[in-house]
Amino acid sequence: MFARAAKPIALALATALAATAIPLSAAEAGHRGWGKHHHHHHYHHRHRDRGGAAVAAGIIGLAAGAMLGSAMSQPRYYAPPPPRARYYAPSVSYAPEPWTPDWYAYCASKYRSFDVNTGMYLTYRGEWRYCR
């Protein structure tokens, strides 16, 4: 989120800082351009100290830089994707009807220990099970 917002924030801050600097230079240029009327109004106008404005601009720039720097240094959190629905295909196994010739052939080919007289086979655990 901060990565996308960093460029617009930086642009806005740079524009704000440039906007504060432009009026100072324009006012100073206007002050020098009084020409003939300058001597007449010289004693009636106070000369403003521009040092305070420079300090204020520096404080604003420091604050803007601190905010931008802290926003960009935040740890980025990426949420894991939502869990996807799992699809379990139904188990399809072919088993012919018991006691038919296809059934005998199927069980005999599937289990080496198949007993044709009982219809059972011996498991690896040593248990006898009916062939289905």
C-alpha cells in the first residue's frame, strides 16, 4: 500500500516546498524592483527579516521528510492468499459382481494371495479380507 502511495506523497511534498520558496523569491524581486518610489517609502515600510521564513521552511521540510521517511520504512505486510476450495474427485474403482468369472479374474490379478475357494486375500499385516 505504501509503495503505491509514496510517489504521489513525495510529489505533493515537493510541490508544497516549492510553493513556499517561490513567494519568498518573488517578494524579494518585487522589493528590489520598486525603482524611483523606493526612496520615498523607504522609511515608512519595515524591512521584514526573511530569516524566520527560512527557518519555518526548514522545519516544514524536515517534518515532511520525516513523515515521508517513516511512511516508506514501514514493514510491508502481504496477506496470504485465501484458501482455495479443494476438490476431491470421487474414487472410482471397478469391481465386478462377486462370484462371477470377471470377479475371479479381477481379484486374482489384483491380489497374489487371493483364495478362489473363500474369495479372500491375505493382507501385508497378515489379515484375511474379502475381495470387493
